[in-house]
Amino acid sequence: MEDLSTELFDILKFLLPGFLTAWIFYAFTSYPKPSQFERIVQALIFVVFIQGMVFCIKHILFYLGQSWSLGAWTQDVSTVWSYAAAIILGFVFSLFANNDLFHSFMRWAKFTKQSSYHCEWFGAFNTCPVHVILHLEDDRRVFGWPQEWPSQPEKGHFLLRNPSWISEKGDYIDMPTVKFMLLKSSDIKWVEFLQDNPEVEYVQKSTDATAVHNPAE
């Protein structure tokens, strides 16, 4: 029984840097967390990258140690570098996922047409920083700047900055006392991403409230 506990502890100790990388990745991206089994598989994959980084670091330090004494390479040193590599790897993967860096290169090289974003919904909001019109289930429309948006269309809320209702005639109905409006994503049928329109601009009315108007009116 003690041998089994020792082996289990060694396995967890071996996988822990991979779990740390996975935790950083899901903490800084909008990817939904997978099941427990998938997390273990991901941790194993991350451990492969981490071990490769530690292998390179070890040989670099050995090379530098020929000129400067850096101390002995021990198991504790290897453990510290493995956690450092796990942290670096987690932030690097998060950077690539949030900015579509890796897949943009792969698309340029004609290897894929996919993006790094976990769904088209998130990719549209992440790559199109423009004003939007939200069409509600009751056929009302609201215009504003998406300060925050849900990473998935099934749940979450929109936080619209400087919102305005849109009438049936297409007129903007200002809300000068409202700075933000919180809307439930399940109450929204679809979203319009607006092009740059010189007829729609922000007007600062006070230090605490702003509104949108149409100068053509």
C-alpha cells in the first residue's frame, strides 16, 4: 500500500508542472475547461514541452558553467526550473491563443484555415473592435460599444458602454444618464457589427455621462 502511495505521489509530482501550465492557460484565456480526463491528457502534453525546455536549460547552464561556476545541477534545481518553464509556457500559450499568433502563421503557410479562438463568436468580438447593435428577443434594438462580452453565446452578459435604443424608424434614442447597460446574452437573437460610420459619433455631455446622437438629424 505504501509503495502504491509513493508511486501515485511521484506521478502527481511529475504531472504538477503540466497542471500548472494548464491552469495558467485557462485562467488567461476564454477556452472552456475540459473534463478531468482531458485535463490529464493536456498535462501530459505540457509536461513533454516542459521537459524539453528543462533539457535545453540544463545544457545551456552546463555550457555557461565551463566559464562561470553556477553550482551543481541537483534534483531540486531541476524541479525549480521545471516550474519556471511551466509558468513561461503557460503565458506563451495564452499569448498565442488570445492573439491568434500561431494559427495566423499556419494560415499564411496554407496549413490550415482555422483560428486560435475556441469559437467564431469569440473570434468575431476579439477581431472586430467596433460598435454593435444587439437585437433582443422582444424585437427591440440597442446600440453601444461592447465593453465586455460573453466568451460563449449561450451564457454570460454584454456590458454596453454609452448605450442608445434604436426606434423602428432607425432613430437613436439617447440615454444621457446611462453610462453602462448590462444585457443577458440569452435575451439576444443576433448581433450587428457596424462599419466605421462618420454619421454616428460620441458627444461628451458631462464628466459622468455620455450619449450617442446622429448629427444628420
